Amino acid sequence: MDDLTQQPAPSQQPPFDLLVVGAGPTGLACAIEAQKAGLRVVVVDKGCLCNSLFHYPAHMTFFTTSERLEIGGIPFPSTNAKPTRNEALEYYRLVAAYYKLDVRQYQRVKKITGANEAFTVHIEDRFGRPSSLQTRKLVISSGYYDLPNFMNIPGENLSKVHHYYNDPHPFYGLDVAVIGGKNSAAIAALELWRHGARVTLIHRDSELHRHIKYWIKPDLENRIKAGEIKAFFNTKVVEITPDTVILEPPNGRTAIPNHFVFAMTGYHPDFTFLEKLGVRFEGPDNLPLCNPDTLESNVPGIYLAGVIVAGSRTNEIFIENGRFHGRQIADALASNLKEQSRNQQAGPAAYPVD
């Protein structure tokens, strides 16, 4: 057994050059590019590696092709034209292993103190045990998938209500309501129906969203047209009870029998966390202030990457374009280090003496 007493205490360890909050594809890309630039990097995540992808539906297929999901210059082989969620998880695990990334999983960031060149990141493990890491610079790449948009209606906190869909098997033979009209709702409704659930789709708009994957949308529309999946459009859910879901369609309030609810109502970034760091936002879409070239926020030393750069417009940044944020940030950090090195070599400025 290793003698752990020989390891320096956290406070005695030299600070990291960069700490990345979020071990998703974009966070990993940031760590890889910074590591290539010669920086000492650590990644922390409150969940597992690629935690958001892990919580995608088990049989999900990506909209894009595998080469557009690649990071670190490592090819992403796939047996399909469009890779699956399981293939993506395998790929990102292998990339993290190849680059020997220092990823601290199941470490929740509680607060960040200090300032540029001397940040302290206070973290807590699954058992509430605190620790801290020192770093010169920060990248926040925490995504948005873990914060659902709540409906704020009675019964939403019942155990039968889920904001994530994974596998259809447990719902065979049961009445299941799916709330929403985008990709997540469409995938859940179809898979649940195909595995024996009695599915009702409820959407507040007049039709399904136009951005549903092109091979899924007509499938769902045909199931609705055939009466195999019931659908309520222009309808709000006003209450959830243990045995029913109470709806408000145009023709008057009604209750439908129900065993489980999947509220696929979307997700949002953790704006509160960013605000506590001093990051400012502008406009109705909560766009965080950051340099478009370097992605450094209005707080010196704190960089933003991935979907949080787009604020509430979470449909603008995906893995396909967020993965390039790592190179932008690494280039900015490398330039900053070179400038610091030149200043150190030049020594203190000389002043005239009377």
C-alpha cells in the first residue's frame, strides 16, 4: 500500500495553472488543449465523466456524425453513420485516458474565493467532506443539463415525476404522460410507446417543434395520426396528482389517468453560480459578458466554455462547436504566460533618480 503520509497536504501543493469546472466534452477539450500548451491542469465534476451524456436516453442516437464530436485530435470510430450515446461515452473515456487527464469525479464545487492568479476552489465529495484546490486560472464549462426548467405546479415534486428519460422497460403497461414538444419529449414518447406504455404527449404549442430530428418527427406524427400515441396541443399541465394529470386544453379542463410523468421541459445553465463569481449578464437571453476571442469573462482569470457562453440560448452551442472553445482559451492562456515571462525577464522598471 502507498504511504499516503508522504504526499504533501493540499495547501502545500503548487497551484494548478488551470482548473476546469465540468468534465463534459467541452471541459475535456479545454483541459487537453491547455495541457498541450504545457499547463498543469485539473478537471472537477460533481458527477461522472461526461455526466450529462450519461443521463441521455440509453439508446439515443446523435444528430451529427462522429467526426464532429471529436476532441484532442483523436478519431472517433463508429459503426453507424451517426454515433450512439454509448459509443460517445466510450470515446470520451478513451480520450481522457489517452491524455492522462487529471479528472476529479463526484466533487461538487461549493464556492470559489481569491482572484486572478490565486483562486481557491472549495469542493465537497459525495459524503460532504470538504477540500480545496489552488489554481491560477479557471474555466467554467458546467453545461446546463442538470438544471431542469420546472413548471411550478402542484404535484411536480411527486416521486412519479421525472425530468430525465433513460429506459422504457419499467413503464410497460402503464399510463405515461410526456410533457414537451422537442427532441427529448419525442424520443421518450416513441420509445415508451414501442415498449408497451400507454403514452399521452402534452405540448403547450400548436405543433411539434420544427427542430426535432428529421427521422424522428414524421415517426411521431404518424403515431399520433394513427391514435397510437394520444396528443394534446395548445395545452398546459396545471396539476399532477398520484393517479391523474390535470390538463387545460382549449376546450376546458380535463383529467387523464396517469402512473408516471416525464416533464421534458428543457434545462438551463446555473446562472446563480456564475453571478456569485461576479460574472455579469446582459439582455433578455442572459448572455454572460466575455471576450469573444479569448472567452475570458468580465472577471479576470475566469473563462467560459460550452453552452453557458450562449446564456439562455441553449440551442446555439453543442459539442460540435463548443469543442473548439478549448483551443481559444488555451491560445489566450499561452499568450498570457509568454507576456508574464517577458515581464519577469525584463525585471523591475528603472526610474530616474534626482
